[in-house]
Amino acid sequence: MPVLLHMQPQTPVMSWKRFCKITPPFSIALDGFVGEGPKFDPTGPRLNLNHHEGVDRLGTRATCAQALMALRQGLTDCFRDQSGIHMELFANDCDEDVCTTIAILRNAHLATGAINPNINRIVAIEDMMDTTAGGYPYPPDLPALQEMAWIFDPYRRFRLNGGLGRKNADEYLGIVTDVEARILRYLVGQGGRIVLDTRYERIGGGKGWAMIREIGPQGRTGAFGDGVRAYVSLVGTLPNGNYIYTVGRMSLFISYFIVPLILAALDREEANPNEHWGGGDTIGGSPRVGGSRLPPKEVERIVNETIRTI
């Protein structure tokens, strides 16, 4: 049985209990498909690889780094049946962390050993960048970052052009396939480079934080480079007119911008019984499937009111 990918961008985030109930044995939830911290059920077996909800964000590896560690510590000894390796991967996103995780798990023979420096480099940089939501202080002209920009360019362009909002599983799968192909080319020394485009536009905010719209694929990195330490990013809109937002701060040490409190306040205003604003202690966002009905000015008001109570 091969490694199978179930891409379900229209499936709301679920609990670990429900995931274990509705999925077959050998299932692995990736990067927020299950809204809880890393978990393992040996009776399935089933596994949750996640660094969003219910974790110390800076103290938890990104999903791809969890996957690489698991592979090197015996994952395929457990996720195996009489025919060989058997994994059923479940994802609702196609971002850099998800694409890297899937590429690692689908090419376990390349990742299991610790001898390929390019795999180690990709995962180490993606771990730092995803853990900090782009806020790790790598210099923008670092050649390794330009290589990463080339690898993940299909996803970044897709995101900036509104692709995420369409929630089309086939489009998401296409991004995963394109990025995986670039990762494999990079591993054999055939990767490219792209100069980072860190342009962004500040469209609002308040004391100590900015509301931004990312223009370039690395716009958030540009904002961090300009001294922004807390932000709301307007990512785009959905076909139904709802908005996609990301809410984040550089670390827990940005103590005036408590992301869980802000997400809770936005969720109360949203009042959607079926989906919720969610995330971790440093980054989160609007409901993954349906987005938010709250316009930017309303989000700005709620964030500022919440900050004043901290």
C-alpha cells in the first residue's frame, strides 16, 4: 500500500477523538487538520503531526521537522502492513510546511538516513521560518533563503493570487505535486534561486501592531524586517465575499499582543457555531474553510479594544 494523500480543504478542523473515529488505520493528520497538539495512538496506528493548537509554539518543532524526526526514529516500522509502508495522510492546506512534510513522508527512503545535507537544510530552515511565521531573522539575501523561495514559489504565487480561497482540492494537490518535484530537484543539486520579494502594504493597525496586505511572496518577512513585531495580515477573500486573515506575533515575548485572547475576541464577534478562529500562542487566523465575515476595519477595532484590556 503506497502513501496516500487525502487533501480536504473544505473539511473543518476536527478533534483527535473524531479523527480516530472516522479515519482508517495508518492515518496521519498534518499541520492543523486535527486542532490539537502532537498525538500518537499505537492501536490504529494513528498520528497527529501539528505545531499550532495546544502547544508552546517556540518549543515545538514544525510539522515537517516532527515528520523527519519520526521517520528517523522508526515511523515506518509502525506504519507498515504486509505489503510495505502504509500511510494515509490527511491535510486541509498546501503551505510550505505541509508540502515539505508530504514530500518527506512520500520519499521516506531519501529522508530516513541523516546523511543528505539538503534535506536537513530544507527542514531546518522551514522549521525556523514556519515556527516564527516568517519572523526568524535570516538576512533576506541569504542564498539558502533564495533557494527556499524557488522551492515554494508555486505555493506563494497560488496564495497571493487567491487560490487558497477557492478551496479546490485538485488545485491544492497540484501545488503539493509541484513543490514536491522542486524539492526532489533540489536534493540532487538541480534547484534554482529566486530573489526575495518582501513588499507589503500597511493598511491599518494600532499601537505596536500593523494590519498588512502582503504584495510579494515574502511580504511578511519584509514587515518583520521593518520592525513589525505583531500583525494581522489580510491574505485574501473567498468566493462568498468572506475574508482570510492571519493573526501573529514574533514570539511570546511580544507580551502586549496576546494572540489567543485576540482570536477569542474575534471568534465571539464572528459568532459562527460551525467554525472558529483558531491557532496557537503566536499565530492563528480566521476559520479555515468559511473565512470571516468581519471586514478589515471591524477586525482592527476588535484587536485594538482587546489590546487595551491586556
